[in-house]
Amino acid sequence: MSSDNQWSADEDEGQLSRLIRKSRDSPFVPVGIAGFVTVVSYGLYKLKYRRDQKMSIHLIHLRVAAQGFVVGAVTLGVLYSMYKDYIRPRFFNVSKK
């Protein structure tokens, strides 16, 4: 094997630094994660006060709300990426970084 290998794994990169690096590349992923955790936390809190609603119905509503938030965040991320890559350079003559 040659020592000038083009790809090498960064062994020193921890989970937090990886999350920070990935959030710079796509900023709506942490927003989706935070929204998911918020919806699930709120749903678990409201589990105590669900009155006569069945547990399965409550969990279905919770799942739909959490998935809706994540899908919304991913959609906003895709729209932002499209704007950054295609619309802004075309109309504002900004070079890609």
C-alpha cells in the first residue's frame, strides 16, 4: 500500500464535532432533530392528561406530528439548498463556495 492514500478516516473526530460539521453542510437537520425531540417530549408530557383517549390513538397522533415536523424541516432544507445552489448564483452572480 502506498502512504499517499487519498482517503483516510479521521479517527480524532468525535460525535459532537461530526454533528457540528454536518450541521454546517445542511442546517435544517439539527432543526428536524430538535423538533422531533420537542414533539415527542410534549407528547409524553401530555400522555398523563389524555383523558378517555385510547393509548394507540394518542401514539398515532404523536407519530404523525413528529414525522410532519421532520418532513417539514427536510423540505425547507431542500428548498434552501436549491436556492443556494441554483437561484442565488443565477440571479445575483455569486460564485459557489
